[in-house]
Amino acid sequence: MYRIYLPDPLLRPGHIFSFNTLSRITVIEPTGFFEFLQLESNALLLLMDSGGVLVESCILGVPCVTLRNTTERPETIEVGANRLVGTGCTTYR
């Protein structure tokens, strides 16, 4: 099972629907900071576009993939804890 944290209530319903149609993905309600850290620490891999979570994943030893073209945390790439893959769909394949 994979968990996706969706904190933004403004996400279009189509995004949530497309996640819910995938049998191995569970959409959860927003959590508190410590609950989110627990989820992060139990993850095998984190996919994100957040700079703050990058640092946490690096410290927790959980590899992460950043779905952006740039990052404010290049040190996570330098130590091998993060991979910057960009925003194009073909990049993810």
C-alpha cells in the first residue's frame, strides 16, 4: 500500500478520483506533524514537490524523488538522498 498526503483542499476532484482508482494507493486526510513523520519514516520511497519534506526524508534515511525542475535543497541530491526528476510526465517512466 502506498500513502499519499494531500494537504491542499483546492485540488481538483479529478486528481483525487484518479488516485482512488489505483488499488495500491490510499488517499488520507491531512495529519499532524508527528503523525506525518511516522508515515515518512515507514515509507520505502517519498515522491514530493516540497522542500521541507526533503530534509526530513534525508534525516530519516528514506529516499525521495522530487517532482520539480529545481530544488532549494541541493545538498540532498549531493548526498544521494534525493533525485530531481522534473515535471514532465515522460520523465517518470
